[in-house]
Amino acid sequence: EIVLTQSPAILSLSPGERATLSCRASQSVSSYLVWYQQKPGQAPRLLIYDASNRATGIPARFSGSGSGTDFTLTISSLEPEDFAVYYCQQCSSWPITFGQGTRVEIK
Amino acid sequence: EVQLLESGGGLVQPGGSLRLSCVASGFTFSGYALSWVRQAPGKGLEWVSVISGSGGTTYYADSVKGRFTISRDNSKNTLYLEMNRLRVEDTAVYYCAKDLTQWELPHTTAFDIWGQGTMVTVSS
């Protein structure tokens, strides 16, 4: 099973600041890495798939990069609605696994 | 509008059984693999099971293998999760989720559509 480790666990930033979230895989997942956003009481929302492709309707301030074992989700300028928990997921092999999440909170 | 709507959650005693349903609308149901993903209270996401569009291929997480059964009825646009020998640690919100692309298993891309979730509580 591929283990995904996200860092940091909590990111405290102000609106307008840049957010950089990391996801590291225990073995190569090629580019089969996905990012989701989840707000309290809601289902996850797909942001990025195949490491760098934005899903339909996702604003351009969200971008993904990386391949192999190291990946990054960048939010270029935080909007109030971006404060949430972010999960990475690998789709390289079954079982599909998720990282433990990074909470982006208002500083 | 593409939608998934789960039902069937509730309170059950350890060792009991429950059947979850997920009704889909707005897309060609048989063309997509569907998964169940769960989230224990205050915890992260855990993939549970997946079924191919035809229903002929299924995979399970080790934590539920032998206890849970995923199935689908393409004539009713409905996905199911039969859960037996439930444990306290199965307590979670259960989401059904649709694959982004129509690739055949084992390939999968991402989950682009999620239901609102149904709560399963296993407690005596």
C-alpha cells in the first residue's frame, strides 16, 4: 500500500497570501496524484487530477505540480473561501490511498 | 445536473448489518466506475471499495474485505454497499463517488462527483 504524507498538518495564513501544500508518496505514483478540498459538513471537491490538471470550474489560483514521489498544491492568493482541509490521493495502484490532510486556517 | 444521493445509514449494533444505496442521475451510469469512500468523525478519507461500470470487477480495502460487498444495478442507476459483521471502527460518513473518466478498471483517474454522504454508527 502506498502511503501519502502531507505537510504541514496546519497552515496558518492570511487572505491574499500564497499557500504551498506538500504531499510525499512512499513510492513513485508517476503523475497519478489528485488534490481535493473539503469544507466542514461537505463532501470533498475535486481540484487537481493527474498532478497538474485543474478540474472543471476550478479557479486558476489553484495549481498542482510534481511527479514521482513529491507533489505540491499551490494557491497563489488565498480567498476567504479557500480556508479548508486539503487532501492528496494517489490513483497509481489499488488500494487507492489518501494523505492525512492539511488544514489551511485563517491567521 | 450530475448527482449522487446516498441513503441507508443509521445506528447498528456491533456484528450487525446495513445496506447503503446511492442513486445517480445526470450521466451515463453504466459508463463509469463507482467507489465508496468513508470518513470517520474528525478523521481523514479512506477508500472502501470500487466497482467497474459493468459490475464485473470489484476491489476492496483490506479493512472491509470479506465483510462488505459492493454491487450495482445499472437498470436502476443505483450503487449498493452491503455491510456485514459491522465493527465500531466502521463508524463513519460513507460517500459514493464517481470516477472522472470512463477508463476500465484497474485504471482510475480521480473522483469528480461525490454524494452528500450517509452516516453509519456502529455502537451498542
